[in-house]
Amino acid sequence: MSNSKIDLLRAKRSLSCVAYQNILKIVGSHPNNIIVLFEGEDEKYYSCRFSSSLDYSSVICNGKTKLLEANKLAKSNSILSKVKIYGFVDHDFDQTPIFRNIYTTPTYSIENLYCTESAFDRILRAEFGVCKTTESDLYEFLFNDIYKSFLKKAFSLKTLNSWLCFQRDTENQNGSKKKLNVNNIQIHKVLRHASKRETIKYLSATCPNAHKWALPKRSSYANHRIHKNPLIHYRGKWLLEIFIAELRRGIDLINKKTLPYTCPQKPTLSISGNVSPGASKCTG
């Protein structure tokens, strides 16, 4: 048996990293394919932009930590180090290690890039038929009604993102590999709480395993760097949830013909996404 095959067999037996094992399986069955590593559901944002002629195999790693671990293991393997392996990770609040073959988003996550003013401008042109130069009055109305409403609600998530940043910092300081799951947090409920105290009370009840956020710590995070540009540094999934809810509200206004202007075309945009059951309440 060749040394290369022995290396692969040893790797399969000795390592428990599922993503790494999947890489080994792909190399065995499709040795000429490019391997692309994804954290999870973010694959849909990237793969739709790949060329149809690209021969690649996806590996879902279930998180950034596992993706980076799998990539590191592959790079240390004499055989896999020669395979074309690339990956995509979110920046998050972390200081992500730099790998030449891993793309890190310039924002908290890729979802942030879908919430920018330029993204909103493109949606108005492509789906609403509204151009900033030719339908300036309608554009300004929609911008003020939809996008500025989104910004106001997004910026109101300061306490929530400060709390999350504290959680991630504490996990990193403690060397914890297990991250606090925040998927149970419902944004429409956070928006409903007017005060910091109410928000923290809601977070404590929703995430009982979270690290306690004492008052001195809260103060130190009040002017944290993440608040300098919330659209870049706040958690993208929460921002996108609000953005989608505001777009849906705008589409309803147009379809019901309750606007003071006539829209050049009826929006055909089909909005889907992994948002909470109460997403529509974000517009309340």
C-alpha cells in the first residue's frame, strides 16, 4: 500500500472532525474537484454566484471553529495540502486567523452586505422600477419610509449587540470552544423593549446559560468599537431580519396602492429567508 493511502487511512481513524472526514471522502471519490468549505446556511449566498462550469464539492462544517479546524488539518496532511481547498467564514466579533485560502467577510457576516444602502438602491431599481434620478420624489419617499425605518430599528440594537460582543469576548478569554446559541432571541421582542434594563431582562430569560453581564462590564461596552458602524459590526442575521420585514411592509404599501405616488412597476420580489415567526412584527 502506498504512503499516500496510508496517510488517508490514518487520518480517517484518528480524527473526529466530521468536516475533515468529509474532505477525505470527496478527495477519494472526486480527486479533481475543488473543495469549498462553508460554515453552514451561508452556502446559499455564495454558491449561487459560482460558475456553472466549476467542478466543486461543498463541505458544510457547522460553524467557523470547525471550518478552521478542518482547514488546518487538511493543510497539515501531505496529500490534502496539494488539493485546492477554499472556504468562506464570517468575521463575527472575533479576530479570525488569516489563511490565504479562506475568505473572511469585511462585515460581521455576509448578511450585513445585503442591508447596505447600495443594496437597497439596487432592489428599488430592479424590483420596483424606481431610479434615484428619474423618480426622485418616489425614491426619496421609499428611502425615508423603508430604509430609514430599518436604520432606526437596526441602531436600536445597541444593547443587544453589546451583550453579544461581551459573550463572545468572554468565551474567547475562557478558551471555550462551545458558543452560546442565540437563535432563540426574537428581534421583534427586543425592539419592543424600550429600556436597557428590559432588554437585559429579556436576554437573561431567553439565554439562561449566558455569562452574567454585570454593570461595570455593561459600561465598558457602551462605547465599544462595534457601535462606530452598526451596519458593519452588528450581527447580520438580526439586521437582515429587520431589513426583510421593512421591505415586505413597503411591498404591501405598493400593492395596496396606499402610496402618494405611482410605482413604475409592481414588485415581483419574492422575499424568503430564515427569519423568526415574529419577523413581520418588526415593523410594528
